Amino acid sequence: MSRHVDGHTGERPRAYGGGGGKVDQSRRAARRTARLSTAAATAALTAAAALGVMSPAQAATASRPASHSRSGASASRVSPAPPAVQVRRGGPARSVAFSTARTGEAVLTLDSSAPGVSWQTRGSESAVVSVSTDGRYTTDVVIPSGEPLTRSFTLGHLRAGHHTLRLAFAADRSPAGATRALLGSLAVSVTPEDTDAGTVLRNAPVLYGRNIPALGTEFQSATTDTPLVMWHEFLPSAVPGHRVLQYSVIWSNEDGGTDSPALMARWGRTTDIEWVYRTEIDAHGRRVPGTGVYQAPDHQTLRFAGEFDGGRPLLETCTSNNNMCDSVDDPMRFSLSPAQDLPAGQPREHLMDTNAWTYPVMAQEMVREGRTESPTDPSTPEVGDQRDYLYIAVAHTAAPAGATGDVGLTVGVRLRGGDTVYRSDHAVPTSSVNRDGTAATTVELPPGTTAADIAEITAIRTPVGASEATLDVTAVTRAFFLGRDYLPTASFADWSGKVTLSPAEPSAVLWRPAGG
């Protein structure tokens, strides 16, 4: 399915490399790029496809021929970065020509900003730019800030040769307060299909926006519960030699589903994170027909029966808590790059940590929608200023294994000079963390609290019902606050070891400051 944008007017995530160290291919790609020119008055865009990915610095210099060092390695001459492409409400779309040196799955990485826009400001939440590739509607880019954000989007399967991006200010779906958008540091990577990275890209779902009438217009994904980040995981399969490829998405929030206080206590954020699609991959890296499933309304797992764009399933956000439907009718399209993965032993919120700009988007949506109490009061479970929370991840397991749901883990914080223990669950047992592994949570603290104020961090066994189960706590993997700009500050605490929490000994200190 394709839609065209002709009617519209006016972190960097880790990417897979496809040929690291191939100097000769790099040199040829740079020479080829040097012979191409962009459309008049637009920024230069280059695709060092033989390298697999091009950095912003390379993108800024690749329009010049490579010079050569005596060692034979190529060394591009440094030149100023090309100006950002600017598109305006009511103005023309801009075209940017680029070249790929090989056939494969393409990813566009760019910096985007929209002066005067803030996700926190009603009526100026975002600017939306619609991107087409060779005349084919590819993705919308929802830009929630006047500060540059680095993001990546899949362009689909491209053959080696010349291509054109078309960038249009989408006036129909941009809030009225947005007037222009800037797109800079554009770079395209092309990954061979016969690699794991190529398999990930060519099977990645394309998401369409939400258009539930009770929640807004057909363009509601431009202002609320917008998809921010996609990633992938390879999971075991019951079939020898096969793997299950799963895709997950982070949304800015969820208007339905788990309430915000429980999200903060049980998951350590008010974004929504859900797996959206999974399919089986055979030993040759091919999708096994008929194995695709998606997370449907009411968190059902249903067989995918919708349309594909090439090998990519089309899904639409169709519930207030960001579950999927396999029929699409919303005009907004999101082709997020899934190249990032989740490292073993990390909670899903790690993908927020590595895409730190998601925290301001999360917090600003809460403020704009009136979902935070004022003044902040850590004695109530209501969500306060999200800069007054400790964001912490702790690893634990329950024993026996089947007792995970019967007893939860709560994190406690005591401040210097006080006896009060601030609890992640706000003394609500069902708001404790009752899943094994490394899990994120938050602890609400008095306004202005810093890491230097913390005397100790404790783990507390929290039965949800009658249970004799124990908890083995083995690590604190990160602990940080948000700064005044809502961005995460540096983690100040980590710990590894083992403490066992039991009915007889239900709490233990995990961390104290050095010399504390």
C-alpha cells in the first residue's frame, strides 16, 4: 500500500554495519557521491552504502572527493556541514537526490527540529514532515521539539543507483502553531538482505496512526500517544534452526490501559512499551509464511491476516492502550527503524535510556494533559513532577519460580538525616514489581532531592497475597534523576551481589554512598 504526499504543502540509534574497514568500497562510494548534486537549494544527502552506514560527520564531507593518505586509507577533506533542509507551512516540498552503491534495505537517519514547537504546548505540540522515496509515501516524522533530535526511519528495499527523497511540511496533520521544520545531517545506510540486519529491516512492521473518534482526529498521533522508537529481538523457536523475530515499540504515553501511577511504580515510566509483531525466521533468514502474529486488542495474540508492503506487515494502532489491528485506514504512517536491539539482562526501558530524548517527550505529554499533581507530594501515589523521581533498575528472581506473581519487589529510599523510607509502590502491594529479571521502577522523593541526599537504597519484599516465596536480588544496574530539561542525568549507583528476602528478613540494603 502506498500513499503520496503530493497534496501536502508546505540518538543516534545503533545501525548495523555492512562492510566495516572496506576502504576501497568507501573510496568508490565517496567518488560516486561527489559526482552527484542535490536538487537546487536543498541540503546534500549521501549514501555510503558500501560502508553500511554513514555518520553525520561523513555525511557532511562525502560530497567532496576523498583524498588519500600514504597508508592507502581514505581521508575525506573536512568541509562545513550542508545546511538543513527547511520546509514551511504553505511552502513547497523539497527534493533531495542521493545515490546508493548497492541493493538492499535502506535506513534514513536525520536530525529534526521545529522552531517554536514543544510537546508540552497545546496547539504547538509538533510539526509533521511527510517523507516520500522515489514518489512513494514512506513515513511521517513527528517532530516534538525545537531542539534537534536524531532519529532513523526505514525507506524499504532500494536498488543500487540514484534516488530522490521528497520532504513536505504536512499542514493537514501538523498542529496550528507549527510553521516550519528543519531536517539536517541526512544520511542513508543500505544493508544487504542476506544478513541478520537485512532480515530485521525487511520484515519490520509499518505502523499507521490511531484515529479513535472519541480520542481526537484522524491525526491524533501527531499530538498524543505517538510512536517514538522501535527495536527488535531474536527469540528461541520450537523449530530447530529457526528463530522468532519480535518487534517492540515505545509510545509517548497510553490514554487507556494501565494508569499513570501504576506505570511509574511497576515500570518506571509513563511511556507505553509493547511488542507489536513477531514472525518465525528459518535457518536461511527467510520469513516462514503464516507464522506472523501481532498484539491485538485486549492483548490478544492473533495471526496476521493483513496486507504487506513488500515483506513488511501493515499494522495500525487501534486502541487507547496502543494495541494493533491488521487492517489500516489512518492517513499517518510510521516507518521506524528497528535496527536497535535489547541487550541481554537489560529491561525494556533501556531503550529509553539510549534514546534519552524520549524522557522529555514522556514528561511533557503528562504535563500538557494535566496528569501530574501540583504541588508534588511523595506521600500520595499520584504522579508528581517527573523530575522528582529516582529512576532505578533492579534485578531479582522469585523462588519457587511459580511464585513470581505472588510476591513483588519494592525499592525503598531513605534520605540523609531522616527516617522516612520512600517506597516505589507507595505502600500499594499491587504496584510492586512482580516479574523476574531486571526491571525498572521509580521512587518519588521530595522536590529538589539529589543523589547526594540519599543515605541508602533498600530492597523490600512485598507480598501481593499469602506467600512464603523468597526473592533473590542480585543487581542495581542504574539509578538516575531527570534534569531540569527532563533528560536523564548520569547514573550514580550500581551494585551486584546477592541478598535473599524472606518473610523473616523482608528487606536489605542494596546501596549506600561511599563513606556513607
